[in-house]
Amino acid sequence: MFAPTNAAFAAVPKATIKKLEANKSLLVKVLEYHVVKGEVLAARVVKLRSAKTLEGASVKVKVSGASVYVNQAKVIKTNVKASNGVIHVINAVLLPPGA
């Protein structure tokens, strides 16, 4: 799972937040766009060029120097273990195509 920071959520435009609040199916799509099936640790993420999300679309994965990006979001913390998988913290909210 790619989990945005609180600051990332705060940076989402208010119009986008209102759109998501008014359209629960779109909100679910946005949430599912942050989830990749299985436990994908950082060592595997850096070898990927893309990853299919539960939403159905893929996110792009790019390594630039010592940084890793998922679409335009920078991964700022990796391999946070959770009871149901692993979390990679990102600095932006990911929006699926068409959202």
C-alpha cells in the first residue's frame, strides 16, 4: 500500500475533496489506486517499472538516484509492517486516470 502523509492530504485541492465526498464510488477508486495486491517490499518495488493497483489501473514506478517515485509521489518511508501487508509512505495523494 502507498499511504500519503497528512501533509499530502492537506495539499489536495478543496474542489477535489468535495468531488470525492460527493461521489463515494470515485472515493473508493482513489483508495484502491493506492493498493497493490500482495506484500511488495521496497527491494522489489525498485525493480518495477509499474504496478497494477486494486483499482485496475497501474501506477508508474521510477527510481531516480536514491529516490523512488510512484507516479509523481516520492516514497519517503518504506517497508512499514502492518497486520495485513506492508506500507510505503508517499508525499502525495495518487489519483487514478480520469479522477
